[in-house]
Amino acid sequence: MELLLQYIGLGVSSVFHTAEGGLWLMPLAMTLVGVVIGILIGATPGMSGPFAMAIALPVLVSIFGYTNEALYPVLGCLVGIMKGATVGGAVPAILFNTPGTPDAFLTTLDGHPMAQRGQGRKAVQTAHFASVMGDNFSDLMLFIAAPIIAVAVERVLGLPEKSALIILSLCFMAAVVGQAPLKGLLGGLLGMFLSLIGSTLSGNGPRLTFDLPELGGGLPLTSAVLGVLVLSEVLISVEDMRRARHQDAAPQAAPEMGPKLTWWERASMLPAILRGASIGTLIGALPGIGTTTAATLSYDTAKRRSKTPEDFGHGTPDGVVATESANSAVSGANLIPVMSLGIPGNFAAVFIILAVETVGDFAFGPQVFRFTPIQEIEGFGTLMNKDLVTAFGIFTMMVLANAFNWTVGGVLMGLLGYLVRIPKDVMLPVILTISLTAAYVQDGGYLGLITACVFALIGYALRRLKISILPFVIGFLLAPTLEGLVRGAFTASGGNPFFLLTSPISLTMLALSVFLLVRMVRQSRVS
Amino acid sequence: MTDASRQTQPAPLRGGRWNLWLSIGVLGFCLLCLTLWFPHDIGSGFLQQNLTGRTVPGDAFFPVLLVGLMALLATLLLLSQLRHTTLRRQASDATPKHTSTGEPVGHIGTDNLAFVLRAIVLTASSLLIMSWTGPALVWLTNAIGLTDYSGYRAASGTFPFNVSGFFVGATLLTCGYIHTTRHRLRPLDVLVALVAAGALVLLFNGLIDNVQLPPNADL
């Protein structure tokens, strides 16, 4: 326990101090900047947290560089954006029936009728209260669960089991994301394949490069993800708007805001918030299942348990509480598989992992939570697990982001109505230009830019063919880890061709993967 | 076939056809990888001997496993679709309303390809203008005697030559896509594009050191 408290203390301290011990408030400032950006982005229709994180990452890396000192400011800003966006999306959903983010769609069902009845302020404050409470709850679960899972994984799982776990995660993701799981899994394998370009693990020179020296260092990671996630989405939206000859209708005037939410009303919401946050946390901890599922499940549960289910959909605060507490709770819980296993479960987590892989030498995974005794050795300095200190530093920044969401978020949410007037058909081209510039700047030239464009076309094709992008991106990110694990497991087994089937745990995980695969095939037959 | 009978036929198997084409395409890609690409572009084989004589995976080990899995999944998709198509044909004779087409899939039509082509041309031409504007400005100022640079490379660290290409190219790119979405371009849209390009110049060239805007990192 004492060791745990020591590491927590070092983690908190590391956020506010430089390696030399001087006071350093940049991570705090960048977390605040991130929260503000996130809330603004969340309140802008057509934008989402991951969208903003994708564009912010290259800009942040350009500003702060690649050193270990850059990690906290970069991660602080990204975590702030992720959390701020979950709060901001509710404002246009409530006031204008236009969800700022896809997660906020269900909030329109009850939030907007409340606003139409002259209870706009109450609806916005309900959304803010439920959202931030839900987020806080899931962060608490993250702080408890991630170390426990990581320690268990590190003790129980060896190389074959870890390989099987990644395979199972990818199969699970393909099975639950999108309507075409077989093709989703194929997309995941394609993502893995593309990430091998330019790499080598046996010292025989870069592979799969078509003898192009530019590809010898591999494909630029951030540009590739920026292309497949952001640029492809922009292309799809631009095409849809062009085809629809879309003209943004003039937004309606903001409705009468009405009275404030009382403290008694806030207190009476707590049981419903706890229920919604629990559902969001459970759903969020599973890779691939998004906020919409959590919000839908929470809304249905709240409606079934309500004494007045007929009020749902007609402007009851219980509906806003159910959706907002659940969809915000997903964001913290999504980091449970990231921090404990190094496996991202959604797009926001992808950018947190990308930032960690790009900046400094910290890496997520079960090894982070080794509680190595802290020892002072003369002449060598302090011996400890610095990754664990960094992990507690990241937790600290999440707590800071929550504090900013409580305070700044509450103030900002009342002022965000005008953002709905930003026309999407002007904003998306600007985002495209910013994204291409960011790809060029961060990845050192046209290689980054061309990679982003090529991956944008891949993403465009996948989206048009209704194949989920998430397995592709996760496959692209996890391939180097999986290859290292598979090669290690094969070598350790002495060249046994059944090296993944020798342990009961990996056998069970692979059997589950096969079960999911069979389910996918059956699903394709009955669809 | 009468019009009435045509109307009772199930919808064309457009979605299903895409499943077939995708699976056949993936199988072809796998074959190409295993027979041509991997042998020519991977330095070590599936397995190799290390210095101690132990058998360890080569660089082709993981790619071959991946491609094998892709081929397996593509075969499953193909068989599933073929089976579905057969069942559907049989069912359509008995119950013409049966319109299921296997695993859901979208499609990419000629209009999508035309849009993508337009986007490629628009992006490529903006990038070309981005690359040429700086050198053209240097040539112009040299020609009228304002500067005496040996070329753009010599001027690429000096304002405004270092940002001129990016400013013009980024503005054109933004304007081009705004025109694509709105079917028109208002003066306000051009102003937005100019401000966005200006803000990016200010951020990346003014506030951040050690980064280069396009095309300066590729001179």
C-alpha cells in the first residue's frame, strides 16, 4: 500500500514538475486547452472528439516534439479533447435538435422537447451534470481496473496467450462493429498487412517496399490514421453534400432557456446516473462497442425501470440523464483495455495510443503496472518503474480534465448555441486542408501527405462498401506488437507449428475466435 | 418475360455481387503476394536459421500467416455468398419476395469514381500549384530586379517566398472543396479559405520552430 501511495505521489508530482524538479504548468494548461477545444468541437455539428484528436496530434507533436517531456502536454490536450467532446455534443442536440456528436443523438429525444417547453437551461445543465458524473465514475473504474487487469495479465499470460488475446480482440471487434463482420475482419487483416510495409524483424532489410527507399522506414503512422479516419470521412461528407446539393437551413432561434437545475434535482438524479454510468463503463471496457450502444442500452433500461415510461421521448430529464451518463462513461472505460493490455477499443483510444507511440519512450501494456520497489542507489540514482509513474501522471491529467469539465465546461455549455451556425460545407474543406498540412508537417514531407491521401482512398472505399473502419485501424496499429509476440512464441516453442495451441488459455481464446468467426458466417447467411 | 413477371423478380444482386468481387479480389491479391510480391520483396524466407543454428521465423513468416488468413476469410465470404445466391435463386422461384443478399455490402458506382477522380485532380493540382508558386515568385522577383536568388532553394528560408506556395495552394484547395460541396463560391468562402491558410502559416511558420510547410521539406 505504501508503495502504491509512493507511486501515486510521484505520478501526481510528475505532471507539475520537470525532470530537474522545477515547477511546470504546461501539462495543466494543455489539459485545459484540450477540454475547451473538446467542448467547442463537440458542440459543432459534423465534428467529433476523435476528429479533433486526429488533427490536434500532429500539431501538438510539431509544437512539443518527440521527447519524453512532450508526452504530458500532448496527452493532456488529447485527453482534454476526448472528455470535453463528450460534454459539448449535448448542447446543439438539446437546443436545436442537432446532435453535435453521434453520441448525442439520443439526447435529442428528450433534451429537445424539454428546450421547446422552455426548460433549455435545465436540460443543458442536466446533460452536463450527468455527463461529467458518468465520466468521473468510469475514470474511477479505470484507475481501479486497469492495474488489476494488467497485473493479472502479466502473471498469467505468456507470449502465445498474449498473441491469442490480440487475435480474439480483433475478432470480437469485427463481430460487434458494423453489419459486415467477415469483411470487417478482412479489413483488420489488411490493416495489419499494410503496417508491415517497410519494416523488418530479422535484419534483412525493409520488406514489401517495391524497392522504394522512401518506404524503407515504414509508412508514417499518424498520416495513415489521419487519412483513413478523417480524410475519408471528409470525402464521404463532401460527396454526400455535393449530391444532395446541400444547403444548410438557417438554424432556428435559440429557445427560451428557463429556470436552473436545483441541487435537489441534481441529488435525485444520482441513482439514475450511477445506473447509466455503470452500463457505459461495462460497454466501454469491451473493445469496439461504441457510445451509441451504451446510450441506447441505458435509455432502454431507464425507460423499462421508470414509473412513467410514457414520458420518455417527450421531454423527461430521466432520458437525458440515461443517455448522457452512459455515453460519457464509455470514454474513461475505453482506456481500460488500452492501459492494461495496449489494445485500443475505439477511435479516441487509437489517438491516445498513437500519441504514446509517437512521443517519448513510454508504451501501454501490462508491463506498465509492475510495482517495482523504489530504491535509492548511490551513483545510479533512483531505481523504479518510470512507466508506472507516467501511468499515474496520465490518471492525474484525467482527473484535472474532469475538474475542468465540471467548472469551465459548465460555463461554456451555456454559451455554445451559436456554434450550430457554422456551415458544415465550409468547415469540412477547411478541415481537409488542415489535415493534409498536418500530415506533411509531422511526417516530414510528401511521404506523409501521399500516405494520408492513399489511406483516405482506402477509407473511402471501406466506408462506401459499408465495411467498418475500426478493425482496419486497430489491425494497422497492433500488427507490430502481434508480429513480435507471434515470432517470440514460435521461437520459444522450438519451432512447434502448433505453438499457439499449446496452452489451455490461448487454446480457449482461439476457440472463442473461431466461434466468433462461425457466428459471422452464420450471420451473413441470415442477414 | 412480361412486365408483371419482371416486377415480381427480386432486386438485382448488386450488393451480393460486391461480396463476390471482393472475395475474388482478395484471393487474387493473396495469390499475387505469395507467388510474386513476397519472393521478390522480402529479404528472408518463412523460416531461417539463426547464428546458433536454431530455426527462427524469417521476415516472411508473419506476412504469409496474414495472407493465409485473408485467403481463408475471403474463401468463407465467397462460399457464403455463392450458397446464398443459390438459395436465393431457389427461393425466388417459390417465394418471389425473398430479397436477401448475404452479408450487407455497399457499392462503388461510376458516380463515386467520378467524384474520387475529381477529388484527386483537385488535390493534385492544388499541390502542384503549391510547389510551383514559390519558384515562380522567385523567378518573377529576380526578373524585375527585386531579388537575386539562385533559385527557390536559396529563397526557401525567407519570407514571403517560404510560405507563398503553401498560402496560394492551401487557399485553392479549400476553395475547390467548398465549391465542390456548395456548387458555388461566395466571396465569404474565399475569405474563409484565406484566413484558414493564413492561420496555418502563422501557426506552423510563426509559432512553431523546426517544421516546414509544403513544399519546403522536399526541396
